[in-house]
Amino acid sequence: MNDQELIQLLHDSESDRVERKASLSDPDRAREAICAFANDMPNHRLSGVLFIGVNDDGSCRNLPITDQLLLTLSEMRSDGNTLPFPNLVVQKRTLNGCDLAVVIVEPSYDPPVRFRGRTCIRVGPRRATATIEEERRLSEKRRAGDRPFDLTPVRAASIEDLDLDLFRRIYLPSALAPEIIAQNNRSIEDQLSSVRFTTAEPEGSLRRPTVVGVLVIGKEPREFLPGSYIQFLRIEGTELTDAIRSQREISGPLPEMLRSLDETIQANISIATNITGNILETAVRTIPLQLCSN
């Protein structure tokens, strides 16, 4: 998060995404806040922020932000009190001339997150312990997130990283009947979502490409999935340890990789011809007959 976003949250009223503390005199309160942000009960799908070194009204406490304070906050991630481990970032930031310790907590993909066996959530600006019904809703969020790897969103990518022309020109005609395409009046974002090339719902303000979307129509799939290429080897012999005659790495969107692979295989097919004595004799006898008939 940049400074402008943090300043806006800092001076806004406390909400289910923000908590301010003058100091770390009660570390368990900070752990409860981290647990609640990780559970993201309102389902904002946005980071929660814990500010250390600021009063409730947003004024600066002038708290010394020491290495020990930052170390203590960082250890809250994996000290065993909060399970599963929350995903958080601890930083020293200077906002409007005030030094603060900032803990940015990402929503968990595996809720409910519990602090010492209690499921902490945010209800408006206050912390609370989840009811049985609220825990059930958090468990349903986890099951909804348990999707196959190829449908996992690639959070470093955006729709701009997909080749939309390839999608319209190659993929749609091969996947859908012409009359279906002719009647389809949906936006390109909805079309991508319908074939699982992007997430069904926006994450924050954007729909993210999925792994399968990046593989099939990504402009540079290896930028996000380094292993998404085909290595072609032509070996002198029958063992993998024999000398390599030629090799090539084929990368790009899946339709282009398959086309390039087919061309590479065709170019490297060799046929050995062995003319035996019988075949040679037949050829010799045939040639004079053809010449005589002319």
C-alpha cells in the first residue's frame, strides 16, 4: 500500500479495516486485530491495517519505532498463537511527519483463523468473537477458495496481460458454435470469466487472469509461470545421455506453442532409405523398357 492509501485509512474513522494503537503495551490486542483482519468477515477482500504509534483520534503519539518493536510485531505471524499463520507485512512508515509501525494484513485463503482457539472478527470498529453461524460462513469461504490450480488467480497479472485478439480470433471459434458467438452480446470481461480465463468476481476492483487464462492466451506466460514452455531435443542415438543434435525452447500462448511444436517435429523427421540389390535390379530392368516404348 502506498503512503496516500495509508494516510487516508489513518485519518478515517476506525472501521473493520483499520485499528489504531498508541503503543504495544498489550500485544494480545494486536494479535486479536491481526486475526480479525485475516478472517475478513465482511468479505472486503482488501487488506486490514494496524497502526502502532497513533492515538484514537489519529494524532501522532511520537512513539519511538525501534527494531525491537518491529521484530515483536513480525514474530506475531508465526509464534504459534494465531493459526493458520496470517499473511502480513510489518513496516516502519513516516506519514505526515509521524513515525509509525504499520502492520498490513491480507485476507486469509484458509479461514477461519483462530487466536488461541478463538475466531476473532471485526464488527464495525470493534473486535468480537465469531458465533457458530459466523464460523460456518468463514468455513464456506475456505471451501469456495479450494479450487483447482488451473483456476487459481494470478495476482501479479491483469487483463492487459492477456492477448484478447488471440482469444477472439482463435479460441472462441474453436470452442463455441458460430451461432452462439453471433448471439453473444456480453462484454469481453464476461466472456473471459465464462470460460474461466479470469476470476468470476473482481478481487478488489479488478478481475484477475487465472492460470489457465495465462497459459492459453497470455502474451508472455513465462513471465508469470516460468515453467510454461516445451523443450524439444533431437538426440544422436536412443539414450538421453547421447549427444544432442539440436534443441529448441518453445514458449508463448498454448495455441502458438502447439503450432510451433508441430512445425518443429515436421522439420526434424528423417527417413532413411536402404536400396537393396533386388530393388536396384528391378529399377535397372524397368528403365530400358520405358525408353524403348518412347
